Amino acid sequence: MTNNNVKEPLLSSLNETQKAKRLLNKRRLHRSRSAPNTDLVPSETQCKESTPPTTSIFQNLHPNHKRVAIYLAVYLCVGALIFFLVRDQIKGTKTDGVLDALYFTIVTMTTVGYGDLVPDSHLTKLLACAFVFSGMALIGLTVSKAADYLVEKQELLLVKAMHQKAGSTGILRELETNKTRYKLFVVFFLLLVLFTAGIVFLVTVEKLDVIDAFYCVCSTITTLGYGDKSFSTQAGRIFAVFWILTGTITLAQFFLYVAELNTEIRQKELVKWVLTRKVTNLDLEAADLDEDGTVGAAEFVIYKLKEMGKISQEDISLVMQEFEQLDVDDSGTLSTSDITLAQSS
């Protein structure tokens, strides 16, 4: 929360002769009237800005790779084993028993559902229902995190390539500033590679014409899966096992980053508007927390942060609750003795 920076660095830096004037009245801060209510700010903006800052851009993006690999391996192995055992209760175009079972598991997991292999008994239909829900949960909770991590790695390489002469600090600053934009570029590039690879493979191995290959790629990656064009050869299904899973996840990540970038742009526009608009007497009145007729640095910063949607009244109240717990002598200021007494109590 950025308002922690308001609580200590700002207040502690005030000149001693003006300290009494500029310190916020802690009773009044419980219901600050500075800046418009945060419900005027788009909700997605508030959600995005409430994310705790990180010291490293990759710190909170590293998934547990072993856990991700284990979940995915267990799901695919169990699915392939079960559908192999009930292969006689699945009808459609078949190639190899184990490969078909794994292929059917992937097609079910990603909700592509071509229809070239379909359940043909009550048991297999119930199994398919169970695996489609568990597969969607697995993609949402684990595999997408792994994909996001891979995108972050490629993103850093991209920024380094664009700024070869810049120092590491400049690279990280640039990466943090345009983080979502670089993610979008990388995912879009990966999507183009997957599209091209899918079309080339379908034309050369599955013997489809270019239009049908493009149509099959689109219906697969979007999980539309009409089923009139699909992977029917053994080599095609081996390729599909990896390509379908990667393609569907990459497209999902692409749309996620598009939405995230749109939210980020709106937030930057709001910040720019707040910082460039003229300050009026009404603004000063709203920012004057202690109602002494003047606005101190801390009061002005809190007012502007609330206007930007970076902090809310609830955030201020929570910080003030902590302040009151530490202010043992109720003096309205914090000292070393207050901290010592608060820790010992």
C-alpha cells in the first residue's frame, strides 16, 4: 500500500517549527473529507492499484514449477490411463490407443471438443464431464501461471535487446513502467508463431489446403472446435497434444493482457488529469484535514492520492488504527518511547 509512504516519510520530514501545524489530526483522519470518494474511480483501477508493490518484478510471478509440473503430469497421466482403459467406449477416428487417450484428454481439458473422438457410454460421458471441469480449473490455477512466468522471462530479454546500452537499473525501470505492454507484445508474437506452426503442419502433414488449415487453427485455439477439420493422423495427434494446450493458453493470456493494458491506460490518464488540472479553493478546503485554514504537504499528498484512486478512505482508516495503537501516550505523535511501550504491551 502506497499510503505507508504517506504515514512515515512525509510526516517525519516536516520541519520541526511547522510540525504542530502540519501533523494530521488522527481523529479527523478516520473520516477524511479530502478528495472525491473512491467509488467515483473505476473499480478495476482500484483493484489494480491495491496490488502490493514488489522489490523485484519477478518476485511474485514465479510459480512453484515442480507443483505445476506435477499437477499437469498427474492430470494427463490419469486422464490418459482412464480413457485408455475405456477406449472401447469411445467412438470416432482412432490411431493409437495411448495416443488417442492422451489426445482426448487434452481436447477435453482445453474444451476444444472436435467431436472426432466422443464418449459412447454413460461411464465415459460422466468421466468426460469430470475431466472437463477439473481440466479448466487446472488451466486457470496452475498452467496459466507457468505461461505468465515464461512471458516474463521473454519480456526481460526483449527489453534488454531494445536497451543494450542501458544499465540494469534503466532496464528494470523501463520494464516496470511498460510491463503490461511488453507482455502483450511477447504473447502476440508467440501467438503468431503458434498460428504459423499450426497452419504449416496441417498443410504438410494433414494435407489440408491453406484456408481449411487456417480455419482449423482458429477453431482450435479459440476452443470453438466445430470438428469438421481436426487432427486425424498419428503424427497430427502427437503435434496436437502440445500445440493445442500451448495455443489455447496463449490466446487466453493475450486477451487478459489486452484488458489489463486498457485498465492501465485509463489509470494513467486519470493520474495525468489529476496532476495537470488547476487547484481551486474547493480543493484546498477539501484537503484541509485539520481545518486550520492551511494545507500542509502531507494533507495535499493524501488529497491527490485519493483523487488518483491510489488510496481509499478505508486505507487511511486502517493506517490510523495502527497509528493509534502505537501512540501509547495519546500525544498525536510517535516517538521511540511509544514504539517501545507498544511492543512491550
